[in-house]
Amino acid sequence: MPELPEVEVVRRGLERWVRGRTVADVAVLHPRAIRRHLAGPEDFAAQLRGRRLGAARRRGKYLWLPLEAETPAETPAGTPLGTAPDRAVLAHLGMSGQLLVQPHDALDEKHLRIRVRFADATGTELRFVDQRTFGGLSLHDTVPGDPDGLPDVIAHIARDPLDPAFDEDAFHAALRRRRTTVKRALLDQSLISGVGNIYADEALWRARLHYDRPTATLTRPRSAELLTHIRDVMHAALAVGGTSFDSLYVNVNGESGYFDRSLDAYGREDEPCRRCGTAMRRRPWMNRSSYFCPRCQRPPRVS
DNA sequence: CTTCGATCCTGGTAGC
DNA sequence: TGCTACCAGGATCGAA
């Protein structure tokens, strides 16, 4: 399940293998993969054709590639050079999405949804493959003046904890203001982005916090500590290429990450806590699961 | 306004 | 073996 570290691995792959290339053609093989592009598949392809892709960016679990300005001959007279990009292609991997750079002659993947061919002789193409079709690609206007070309439809997504501009004071204030519980808050992408079920459980285990702890009871040092654990676990995952339980998450070259071997909480029901040896527990939670140590992570008194 | 549950989707697997 | 039921879960939407 791609969360921030996995998406960042993919971003780096796009930056290396796709940035600067000009789109020759786009084939949309499954309409659901393009559903966020309201104008439809034909419009998506037509708008991308002939455009050069800029620097790969990421916020939380979202990825995007700004479209570089049209060639100077087509640029209206008087347009200053170096202005912020005004369009960007946005990608979300959902639960099972993959962006793969493949040779043209590689066999189509079973769940190939979108193919992007380029106008160069590199011999590779970009493929969006997605079994469960929660992910997709789309084209959007960017937030005016944003130097990274942030797509307007994700302007409500909070900065992520690895973003140098992440506002720690605002995060803490929001936690105190909200009447919710800590894991819910971590998964709320408008408060902090990039954290999903896996890294939430990992960070809470490291911080010795129960998932149902009301955020209003967190002191400033406690929330700062939690944030540090979130960053630590994400950096550790990034260092080994992310978390792959199966073939559903891979980098652009189809390779898995190894962080699943380092997980302390997620998926460890009945296994001993790596700190105290107590059997880890799994609890149904919000249509998914929460893994925690019943001894290290005591439930709040009022629940 | 905030909070919260239902919903989308498909392949793998547990259980009978 | 073959069937059913359930599970994984990010983001969105509408209800309370």
C-alpha cells in the first residue's frame, strides 16, 4: 500500500526516467483510471500530446509532473520566461497503482490502464498499472504562482512531515482543537499528509501512544515526539525502498522495497512486541485494522 | 462548521 | 475441488 515513502521512491524514478521527455501519445485502456479527469480520456490524451514533462513533485501521497511551457514560437509575445507552470499531470496510486517505465516491447501487464509514449528514441514508455483501480491520472490547472505547479485540486492536502515547510505549530494547534483521536488525525490528509494505516501504526508504536487517544490530550512535547517518530520511520523506509508486502507496490523499474522486514507493529498480530515481548494485538478499526502493543500502548481512560 | 460511516474495486485466501 | 465470505484501504461524499 503506497504511503509517503513508497510514493517518494516512485517520484525519484519519474524524476530520473521521465522528466524532460515529450509526450508523443497516450492510450487510456480503462476509463476508471482517468475518472478524476472530468473532460474524459480523449481530452486527457489530446492535452498531453506534444507537451514536455517537468520536475516530478510530491505532496503526501500525490505525485505530479508540471507541463513545461509550450515552445517559444507558440508562447504569446510578452510572456516572461521562468513563470510558474500552469498545468500539471497528477497521479495517485490509490492502493495498488504502479507507475512503470517499460521497454516498448514488454508484454502488457494484466492491469495496464494507461500507456504514455514519448517522442524520443529511448525505447521506453510510462505505464500506469492498477489492479484495484483506486488510483489514476488527471490533468489540472495549477495554483497560480506556485513554483512547483501544485495542482489546484490538491490544494487542500496538507504539507507532509518531510516537507521543510511543514508547519509544526499549526499541526499541534489543530490536534488540540480537534475532537478526534490520534490515529484518525494522522490519517486526515488535511492535517498532515502522506501517513496511511501502516506508518500510522508504526509511528504510534514508536511513540507508545494508543490509536484511540484523544488528540486534545496531547501535550506539545508529546505531539512533537510523535512527529519525530513519523519522520524517523518514513526515513528508515525510504532508505530501503519502501514497504512491499507483495508485488502490488514496486518502484518504476518494478523492484520491491524491503521495509516490511522492519515493521514493528503493522501485521504483527500475536507476535511479541519488540520492546516488551507482550503479544501484539489487532483491532478492527474504521473498516481496517490497528496493530498495537497492549502493554506499551495503553488505551485512554475515557474511550 | 465538524465528525463519521459507507462506498468504490479486485485478487488472494480462509473456511466449509 | 469448488464455492462463498471476507479482507486489504485512500479519498470522497453525504448524513448527522
